[in-house]
Amino acid sequence: MTQEIDGTAAREGAPHPARWRILGFLGVAQLMLILDVTVVAIALPHIETDLGLSRQAVTWTVSAYTLTFGGLMLLGGRAADLVGARRVVLAGLLVFTAASLVTGFAGSGGVLLGGRIAQGVGAALLSPSALSLVVGLFEGDERNKALGVWSALGGGGAALGVLLGGLLTAGPGWPWVFYVNVPIGLVIIAALARMLPRQSVAAPRPGLDALGAFLVTASSAALIYALIRAGDHGWLTAATGWLVLAAVIGYAAFTARQKTARSPMMDVALLVRRPVATGTFLILMATALMIAVFFLGTFYFQHARDLGALQTGLLFLPVAVATMAGANATGRAIAGIGGRRLAVAGLLAAAAGMALPALSMHPATVVTGMAVAGAGTGALFVVASATALGQVAPHEAGVASGIVSTFHEFGASIGAAVISSVAAASLVGDTLSGFSDGFVLAAVSAAVAAAVAAVLTPGRAGTG
């Protein structure tokens, strides 16, 4: 990214003077993308009723966005490296803002899902290029602090999204969870167009790997569809098996494509480096667990307890505070303690928090458990980003950021699909057993991931 941070600052080796202000605007833009996962969660019961959606369509309202977001993320990261992160950030913001307006006007499930896919395209352009700029603007301890701020905005913003969703859904109505992006997006576009330095990219500009993007997105779509379908048709059916097999074959074809493409989306060798591989595993787990919390919590409070959208949103306020506190504390401590201990602690906290509702399905217990789990996942976001991105070379910043962000969204897609299927009995009926099963699965998954993290995570962030 040295060639992308212009100017005089880059030539003299001095930090960019507006780096913290730029981080603020990029952070709000990223916050908008993360909010669009969880702000929609609180509105799902109302969208389901107004548009007459099935359980599968409700799940796709989350997964269509996160799948497109994640599937095209590597393409967005590669575009940032090839044509400059500034251009890609502004283009992504424009697409996302326009798509949000269209989605808010949706009067049918088809238009809703189409708008969500378009939002995912804009997010896929914006997120990795914005993170690439952050990695390039900061160095050393400042980079860890900046990544801590970035992670706190993402993790805490996800929880705050439920509160905002409650306010908007209970007030002007669910379309406003999309409309609210429009004025915010326009302000950020204007600010960043003025503040971001003009860029010159010295490297040649070969074409983007569209086939690779198609393979990874189609493979992920097959996997997500298999997981969603399993809730209604069974986990061990032939159709589920064939879909999973198709996904595996597609991922293998994507890997082969990356070795032969003239302009591959990613260097496969980068993904098998220990810090990057560990960071992607941690970010996938953090996002899957976070989505499990929001999906189960919002439907539990509104379906099982008959609470309104605003009441449900307010109940998530402790979760938001705990998530941001966990991320902030980890950002400050990671340089001294190292990633391994913090990753294990975060996952064990998530496991303990998820176990509480499984033991006692009471509103107070559910909120307490979700807050504890939120603190754990907030810590995990920081460890994941610092581990994967702490020591990447400048010319790899865009694609490395794209890899991390890809697994962030795939985690959301997988989390929503699996939890929706496991909790299907409670989502479509009056029983609480589906919610309990969902929390049990999340707790066990976090505990197993803690054992894996204890082995894989480097002792110091970003070291091999």
C-alpha cells in the first residue's frame, strides 16, 4: 500500500496527518456494513409478516447479503491492490448506498433479496479496500490500536445494530433499516472524496479474476443452501450430501484456478501461512457465534416472549457495551499478552455465555449470557485481525484484508444457516427446544474452537 498513500507523507516516511480522521470515516462506513447484518435481524419478524416470507427466505435475507459480501470480497481486495483503494472505497460506498435505497422500497421477497445481493456487492468492494487503507496508514503499535478501534466498531456495532433496528422498526417501520444508510453513505462519500489522498498505482493492471470470484461464490452458495435446507429436509439426506460435495468440488476448482490464472484473486500460499490461517479461522468463529447470538436472541424475545422490536433492541444494549469493552480491552492488551491467551479466553467466554441460556431459558439469563458471549467475540475480532494482518507486506495488504473480511462474512452466512436450521422448531412453532438446541450447539462449537486456538494461535500477534 506504500504507493497508495500518497504523497509527501509516504516519501518522507512520516505518518499521514489525517490518518485518525480517515480512520473515523472508514470506521463509520464499515460500521454501516456490519449494522446491515444485525439491524436487519431485529426487523426479520416484521419483514416476514409483511412480505409473507418462508423460514428459508427469512434466512436468505441475512445470507444473501453476507454470501455476496464474502464471495466477492477477494475480488474487492484484489481490485484495491490493482487500481487503488481510494477508488474502490468510493465505488463501493456508492453501490451500497444506492442498493440500500432500492431494498427499502422492496414490496416482495424477490426485490428484497435482489437489493440485499446488490448491497453485498457494494460491501465487498468497500470493506477490504477500507481495511487495506487502515493497514497502510498505520504502523507498529499504532496499527494494533487502529485495528482495535476497527474491531470495536465492527463487533460493538453489530450489537448496536439490533438496538437501532428496534428503534427504526418500532418507529417509522422496517424499510428504514435500509433507508438510514442513504444519508450516512452520501455524507461519508463526500468526506472521503475530499480527505483521501490522490493515488498513483505503479504496478501493472492485469484483469480481475471473474471466474475465480464466481467459483468461490457459487461454492459457498451451495454450502449455505445445503445448511439452510437441512433444517426442513434433514442433515443426512442425499440432496444435502450432493450440495456439500458440489461445494467441496467448487472450492477445489477455485484453488486450482488461483494457481493458473494470469491475475489470481489471491496467492493460495498466503492462506496457509500460520498467522493468516489462524486469523481467518478466528474471524469465522467470531462472526458465526455473533450471528448465533443475534439470530437466536431476536427471535426468542419476539416470538417466544412477545416483546416488541424496541424492547428487544433495548435488551441488546448490554450486549453492545460488553462487545465493545471486550474489543477495546483486547486491543490495549494484545501487544503485551499476545494473541494465543486472548483468543482462548475470548472463545471460553463465548462458550460460557452461550451455555447460560441453554441451562435456563429466562430473559434475564439470556441477556446475561449474550453479554458474556459478546465480550468474548469482541476480543476474538481484535485477535483475529491483529494475527492475520499484523505483519503482512505492504503489497499484500489488500488481498490479506480481503481474505480476513471474506471469512468474516462466510462466518455470518454459515452461522445464520446452521442456527436457523437447528432452531427451526422454535422459529416456526411455539416450543423453546429449538432455541435451547441452538445455544447448546454454539457453546460446544466455541469450546472446541478454544482448544484449536490454543494450538494454532501464535504467542505474539502476527508472528509465525
